[in-house]
Amino acid sequence: MSNLDPVVQIGNWYYQVIYGQLWPVDATSADDMVRLEPRLHSLLNYFLLHPGVLLAKDTLIEKVWPADEGTDAAVMRAVGALRKVLGDDVRAPSYIETASKKGYRWLATIKPAKLQDIAVVTADTAVTTAAIDIDTDEKPRPAWRFIAGTAVAVIIGCASLAYVLATYTSTPLIKLPDTITPISALSGQEYWPVLTPDGAHVLYQHKAVDSTLFNWSLQNLTDLRVEHMPQKYRQLSQALWLDPERIIFRGEHQDNGCYFYRQHVKPATQPELLWPCQKVLPQGAAMWQQKLLWLDTDAATNQLQLWSALPGQAAELLLSQDNHWRDISHMLIRNDTLYFVAQQTPNQSVLLKLTLPDGEFEQLLDFPYVITQFSWWDERQLLLSAGQQELQIVSLKSNSRQGLGPLTRDLTQASRYPGQVLATQFLDYTTDILRVENGPAVTGGIKLLPWHVSNRSERLLAVSGTGQAAFVSERAGLSQIWLAQQRDSMQITRFTEQQHVQQMLWHQQQLLVLINTSLYQLDLASGQLLQYHNVASAGRYASCHGKLYWTALTADGWVLMTEKGAMPESIMPGVTDVRCGPEQSLVLQFSDTVNLALFTPAQELISLPVQINWRSSTGEQWFTDNTGIYWLADDNITVYRFDWLSQQVNAVLVAEQEMPVAIYSDGDGLGYIVRQRPYDTDIVWLQNRR
């Protein structure tokens, strides 16, 4: 799409390339707009990128359709549907020509256009009508009075609108961004870009294709030449500029623990070790009054700590308090106020602030999804990145939120600079659901077979006792819920906006779905969602022995809940996750320990030889069934099982290079894994074309 202007004219249509919107050249109102469904949108874009080229059906199947979904018949139907939308005649085509048994060719001329062209076209009728009204007025007012009154009304209206916009809305780019321009073109992955103070270079982390280690790379924006710094790290944080030539960052070497380093960048020198740290947080530091402030967590007590230090001096502990959050890794500063993004539950984040030097944490905003990074948009607004969500501008004053468009869904680690945004773009990031075959064994028996795989991400899974399996797929564009029975699958939901589907489970033969932290019952016939119950800050749900259990974060901490009639009932405090155990028991995970426990019908707690940390693992990385407890180790390579009968722990799956990100039961042991495909990331500019 990079070779197309954001708006083009094709024949009798204006076309917004990114959003798949068609407007007749002679449109008279907004109702004349036609929005293409995702497959036709992709097909038209591919035609426009290859005008005059004879495209075989096999080429279109490969480039436009997901893997294993495209057929000759599907191509013919889609081309026919696109012709119908455009008003094309197959016998005398103006847009798409058919070459018998060879393929299709795009005919229409493609001309650059502007959004203003659409606005002028759709405004013409209103202008004409107004002129008729004035001309047919039987007793027109004197011209000067009319002009003066109109001018006053316009001035007042514009002033009011300007005040409202300045007070309650964000200050976006001139319009929604329409162009992504790559900066880096390296093999491997690049992360956490920052612009040098002189604006001449971009500094970012780089991991080569054949390496698991990171180094710093400095790229000249004029000639795009890259200088790689030789030092290698297991982990790196975002770099902060100490002055125009030096950075401070947190890193972990191969043969060392976590430390802060100071390094001269131009020219690059050996990094200087400053202070020790407990953990490499990606965005957990800020500069304040020539000092470095940083977050850390005490390994022994799990206390959240705020430290301060001047380079060359000892660090000073400013604050220490109980850590109630699942994760708190992102921090910014403005004047004397620190802002934090904390992951409150596995499904949601909160925005916090703390006034220096001796303030307390205050909660400002909550988000029904996980924020992965944030930066400043301007003095009063933040630019936020979230998984599977377009970039957002959020006002600290009014809590108004503005998305930057679907083009930004694959962008993260974004920072605004004059006229454009610097970001990391994930290229072809997809996940597959694979079926585990031939029973549990470490060697000589395990096979991983594709299971409803497409060229878009497939994730989450819930298998019923009757063999029905619900899963989430992006093969139709947005994340949608699908239902599979053996080799057949069908789409259930028809979401028109991106939704955060966070968990699915079967309960009393009904499919329950956690979306944006709210629980719904999904009607499989109609795709309609009916709110099941409303729980603020829900954690994880489980259907065990005919009852629904869940965990929730309350003002007093985590608590295990169940249903008693139509009302929720509290069972036990401190529980962050719940699963089904044998003989009417429950398996519980706790906020203050990594050890799991069995909760018996006699209300006894029995410690289990299984350790899963709720702060570092997700709910999709462990499960229980009638054979035992299964969990994915921290290395994301080995799956272990605690067997109910033998009471022993053993490995059931050891991956080599193919790392699972989630595991699921088929009712009798490890049945499915979710695995990410190899992917690249690039550093890019997000901007508007001039």
C-alpha cells in the first residue's frame, strides 16, 4: 500500500485506500459512501498496486487470501462482488478485465486525490439548497444586516468550538496519519527507538536473526548507515538521554545481573557501570532535577521501591510500599509529577500518578485492556500503546480518548516528535493453534499438527465436553470468535470494532466470553452477547463441578468468588486464579506465594509441588484436567505435568526453537498449543503525506 496515495480517484469513484471506503465522484451526501468488507478491501488494494498487470488466480489466492482458504471459486466470487460494487460490466469492463483461463487485469486509471475532494462533493447539495432559500425569500433583510449577523454568529461559533477543542479534545496530527515510512531495514528485530537530541540519528535496540542477545544500534537519518555497538545484553530498557551525547539505560549482561549503565554514544565507548538493580524494566526510569529516578521490586519482600541517584553517587531509596499490582514497568515524568502504567489484573491496566518528593500513588484512569507503553503527546495528553489496539491519545484533564486509526494497530513503543511519530512496527506477527498428537512423551511421539491455521493470528481456545472448540481468529480482519467441530469451522461474532477477547470457557453447555473485562454469554446461533454478570477488575473464571468460580481484585485485595443463587459469594481472600481439581476440589493460585494449593470440599488447603508466579505467567500458560496440572515453564520451551495419580512432576513437551505462548487441554492431557511464527520488527515514522 506504500505506493498508493491515501486517497485516489479510480473511474467514477474516490477511494480511501487505508480504510476501504468508496465515494461516488457525484456523491451528494455521506450516505453515498460504500465501505468494502475486508476481503474486497484487500483485493482492491492488490489490484491498485499492480495496475495493468495480468494477475493469475493463484497469485491472488497467495497474496490476498489466508493460507488454505483461497480457492478459484472464492476468487471468482470476490471479483464478481467487487465488480458489482464498482458498477463494472464484465462484457465491456472499465475496471477489471478477465483474461480467459489466465487471470484478471486492472484497467482504470489511478489518479491521486485529496480528502477535500470528497468533502467538496458531499457539501455541494447543501450549498445549492442554501442559495435557493435565499433567492426565494419574499422579504430579504438588508444585505449589511445579514452579513453582520452572519459574521458575529461565525465568530462566536468558532470561538466556542476552539474553546471546546482546546479544553476537551486532543491535539492530533493534522489528520489521521496515512503513511508509515520505514527507517531501519535490518535483519532481525529492532525495539525502543529514541531520536538523538540533534534529530540526526535514531538509537534503538537490535537483535540479530541468529541471536538471543541485544545490542544498541545508531542509525543516521541522512544516509541510513547503521553503527552497531559491540556490547551484548540479555535484556535492555529504553534509553534516556543524559546529555546530547550520553545515555543511561538498564541492562543485563550474559555473565552479570541487572545494572544501570552510562554510555557515550557518538562516538561509542565502553559503557560505564553505575548501580545494581533487581530487574530490567522496559520503561521504568526517568530524569528529574539531574537525577535518575527508577522503579524496582525487592526480591525478598516484593516491596515496590522508588530509587534516586546522581551519576557517580550512591543510590537513595525514596519510597517503599506493598506492591498490589501484577506489574508496574512503565513510568514518565512531567514537572514534579510521576505517571505510571500498572497492570492491575491480567486483563486491565490503570494510570497512576505520584507527586514528588513525598506524595502517594493516586489512581487516575482505568483501561479494560493492557497498556504496553506510553509517552507524552503534549503537555496535557499521553500517547498510549495497547495490544491489538490502535495508538490512542488520552487527555489527563478530560479523560477524552482519540484513536489514531487502524493503520496504527501494529505499532508500539511510540513517541511523538515534531510533525511525526517514531514507533516500532511488528511485521507479520501471527500466532497459530497447533494440535498435539500421539500422547504425552518428551521424545519419539509428540507431533504438532496445524489446527485451523490461517495467515492471521489464531489464539485463545475453549474445548467443550462434546468436542466443540471455540477460538479467536483475525482471519476475517478484526478479532472474531469462531466455533470448530473437527475440521469444520464457522464465524460466530460479527464485531465491527476491535474487541479485547480475554478468556473463553464453557459453563453448563453455554459459551461464556470475557470481553473488555466484562463477562458475556454468547449465543452460538445468532452471535449475540448477553451480559452474564458484571464484576469490576475480574481476574480469571473457571467452571468446576457445575459451578462458576472467579477471582476479582477488590479494595481489600484479591478474593475467590462463586455464585450463590443469583448473588456473588466470597470464598477466600488472596486468590488470583482458580482451576478445577479432582474429587470436587479446586486448584488455587495466590498473590503472596508462587506455590499452588488444593482446596478440598472439607475446606482444607493442601500445598502442591507446583510453582507458578501470577505476576510473570498468564492464565493461558497453565491448566488442569482429569490427568493433572500442566504449565509452561518460564523459558517458554518446556511444558511440565504434575500427575494426580503418581504425584510426580515430569516434562511432557520440550520445544527447540518453536516456543509456545499458550497451552490447552483436550480433556485428557496436553491437546493444543499456541505458537508464534517468526517475525520481524522495524523502526518507522508515522506521518501524514504533504
